[in-house]
Amino acid sequence: MQEKELLQLIRKARSKDPDAFSSLIYFYMKDLYRVAISILMNDEDAADAIQDTILGCWEKLHTLKQEKYLRPG
């Protein structure tokens, strides 16, 4: 995904666009899983942690002050 597309998705998701948010989650899912499984070492616990993270992101994404913090490094 190009940076311009990613920024548009972030802006839309911050405005509570569920489709844009779903696209962002899909884009970041491998990273979410990799981090969760490396810490928790269990698929079920990792899935629960990812679910909690996604919910927290949906509820708090509007507070993100700089889109660069959501872009891949």
C-alpha cells in the first residue's frame, strides 16, 4: 500500500469510517500477530490480545495526534 493511500485510510478511520478501519487492521494484522505471539507464546492468548487491541484502537483512534505514529517504519 502506498503512503498516500495509507494516510487517507488513517484520516477516514479517525473519522469513525468502519471500512477504512477494517482496511487498516487488515494491513497491520501480520505485525499485530507477530508482536502478540512473541510476547504471549500462545495462539489463543495472542488472538485475545489482538482483539482487545483492535477494540481499543477503534475507541481511541480519534485521539491520534500525528498520523506518522500509525505508519509502518
